[in-house]
Amino acid sequence: MTKLHSFIIAIILLTATSIFAQNFNVSGVVKDAISGEALIGANVYVADMARGSASDENGKFSISLPAGTYTVVCSYVGYERVEKEIEVKSDMTVDFSLKERQFTLTVNVISDRAKERETPVAFSDLDKKDIQFNLGSRDIPMVMNTVPSTFATNNGGGAGDARINVRGFTQRNVAIMINGIPINDMENGWVYWSNWD
């Protein structure tokens, strides 16, 4: 075999290999089936293959594939998934029109309230005899230590220096009322318990 024959065979093999290894462009547009609006960021991919694309701001996508038969899948949040069988022989266009997924939602609202209660707000009752027994000479917030979700402490040790926290909020952030009358300071929300000794 001469050098010329070897050269010709090598060129034929390289040409055949490049023809069979050629990739084709599969492109298209993803739209809403009803409004016709382009869907941005829709996932378009080939099933069982690590090739895909996301649609751009105009709903367009493009995937490079070798010749063959493929299942192309298009999915988008809130829309039904669509699959199409395609046979790739040359550059081709595949468009997708997605329908919105119909969601059904069942909600059960269950409520409960304590017996013998007329208000929708949680509250605790302290009897007069409990207050007289527990209070003694202490500030009013110290009696509230027995109520759930309430923490009181004597800060300075003097009369009226006690502070109270209700469910983690300081007394500046909680409306404190005595006999239905708010006693928080109007400027900073502070409570001066010494006024109520």
C-alpha cells in the first residue's frame, strides 16, 4: 500500500468520524398554554442523560445533541410536566406549552378554649386572698411569678423597683392594666410600680 492510499484512507476515516460525531441543535420556546407568556427558568432536559438547559427571559432554550432518539422533558414550578419523543437528524425546533397544575387544598380549622371563659384572650385569675397571702410587703409584680409565662424580679431592692417580663417581653412592651386602666408611661412604656404600692 502506498503512502497516497494510506493518506486517502486516513482522510476518509476522519471525515466519517466527524460526520457521525456531529451534534445538532435542539431549540425551542417554553410558554404558558393559556396566556402564551414566556416562562423564564423552565427546565428542559433529556431524560436519562446529563444534558439540559433553562429557558431564558424570552422562554428560549437550546440543547446540543448527537443524532438519535430522545425523550425531552420540560418542567416548571406550578405547571404540569411535559415529555416529548424526538428523533434528532438535524437542527430542530421543539416548543413546549405548559398548563398550570390544579392544586386542591383542604384546610381544617380546629379551635379550643378554656371552660367558663368569655374573652378570646388567655388570662389567669388571682383571687384577693391569694394576693393578700403572697404579696405581703412586696411589689405587685412579685405576685405575678405564680402566673404561667411570667417572670418578675426585684431589681434595685427598693419599693417600686421590681420588673416583670411576660412571655419574654419586658414591661415596656406589654400593656399593664390595673382594673382595666393602662399604667404604662406614655413616653417610654415604663411601669413605675412605686405609684401603686
